[in-house]
Amino acid sequence: MAPTDDDLPPADPAESLRLIERERAETELSITPDPRGFLWPWGFAWVLGFGVYFLRYGPGDRVFVDLPDWLPLILLLALFLAAGIFTGWFGARISRSISGPSTRQGAMYGITWSVAYTGMAVVLSTTNGLLSDAHANMLWAGAMVAVTGVMHMAGGAIWNDRGLFALGIWTSVVNVVGIFAGFGWHALILAVLGGGGMLLAGTLQWLRLRRLASRGLR
Amino acid sequence: MSQAELPDLDPVIHAQARLRVVSSLSTLREADSITFPRLQEILKMTAGNLSVHLRKLEDAGYVEVTKTHHGRTPATLVRLTRRGRLAFEDYTAALRALLNPPQEES
């Protein structure tokens, strides 16, 4: 194509429509944050955090790896905190180039996450010393996952995102199934199905975004 | 339908550069704005060129350019106005009508 003065109209209507499609796809791809940036940190935190939980507090009081009894919960909280900080930073990057109702929405959603976790932690810490180790661990892990599932579902409702909503339902169901399966199994189920589910969801959403973009950019 | 009844193409948008600007801005959600450097990066236009076209779009009431501050650094925000969005929708509808003329029978 010969270089054209960009003040001239496109050659014909079909060319105009192609130009519109290409520009929209390009912008969409450029302003949509990589879904992996939101889901992978949590996926890794869950696989690692609940994996260690399972190794220390296995089914039927089995100890696969003899770690200090305080380590799994501290590690899990640290991993959740790290994932929360990373995703908060990742989300805030968007507001450096876009501003308006959608960044406000994103900020409110981010604040809701931290308020929900803080409230939960304050309530649960009142049970310190009252429960057996295994029971206390399952209570903390179960509550954290319940809050996470609900937040994903709320995110799905806010952004009309079926994928995120489905992930929330999946997380909530897996949590309840794990609780019924009992101590030890809960952690294994959360590591594999919960954490694995997030890694998979992030990958699928990323592939979908790339497919949509390449269709428009062709 | 005779040729004369075909919709006219909006001359403000019907220029490659401005069509690209408006198409790009139309991707944002209503009332959201984008920073000037980011828009420039997406469109791969020079700052001067983009400014010229934005001014023409602003004169037509299709975009709104706001100067503001992000913390202490000044920022220029660009967004499509409601009027601009309508003009863009009319423009794409007109293109489609040109490509597939409506049937005689309604």
C-alpha cells in the first residue's frame, strides 16, 4: 500500500470497515489487562500454600513432611498477602492510562477484597487457642476460600464476566466439597482443584483474548 | 432506493487518521478517558499529528480533551463524547448500508 496522506478518506467503504475493526481490536488488546496477571498469582499461592498444608496436616492426622506446626498457616497468609499486593499493583497500573467510571469500579473492588479479608481475619482470630490445630487450620482455610469464591462471583456480576463468575462458583463448590471430605483432604482439593482451577482459568481467558484480537487484526 | 437517498458519510470522521482515533476511543467504556501518550502509543501517531486531529474532532464536539493532574504530573485525558459516539455509530451504519444496500421491500 502506497503511503497516503492521513487526511484523505479510506479507499472505499469495505476498507473503512476493516480499518475500524483493526483499530478497535488493537486498542482492545492494548488496554485489556492480561488476565494471567490477576489469576496466576492466586493460582500459585493456592497450589503452594495448600500443598504445604496438605503435607503437614494430611488426612487422618497423617504428617507427610514434618514441618513446624505454625508454618502452613503463616505461609498461606503470606502467600495470600503477596498475591493480593501483586494483583492490586497490577490492577492499579491500568488507571495510569485510563480513568473514569471503570477505574473507580476497579479500585472499589480492590478495596472490597482487603476489607473482606481483614474483617474475616479479625473475627477468626478470636478463636485462637480454642480449637484443635487441625480444626483451626480448616476453619481459616475454609473461610478464606469462601470469601475468595464470593469475591470472584461478585467480580463476575460487576463486569458481566461469565468466566470470572464461573470461577467463583467452582471455588465455592470445591471449598464445600473439601470441607465435607474432611481434614487433610480439604487442603489437597483446594491446592489441585482450586489453585489449578485459577491457573487454568487465567490461561483460558488469555487464549480467548489473543484469539479475539487476532481475528480483528487479520 | 435511489443513490441520492444513501446516507452521506460524516466528513469529520471520514479521514483515515480521524477514523482511527474515533475507532480507538470507541473501544473505551462510555465516560472513560485515556491519557494522550497512551492513545498516541496505540495509534502510532506523532504527538503533533494526533493533536491536530484531536483539535478537529474537538471542534466538532466529538471528543473532549481535559488537562488534569495524576498526583503531581500533569496529564491530558481524551474521551469520546456522547455526540462523537453517535456520529461513529451513524458512520459505521452508513458504511454497512453502502456495502449492503437495504432491500426494496421493507
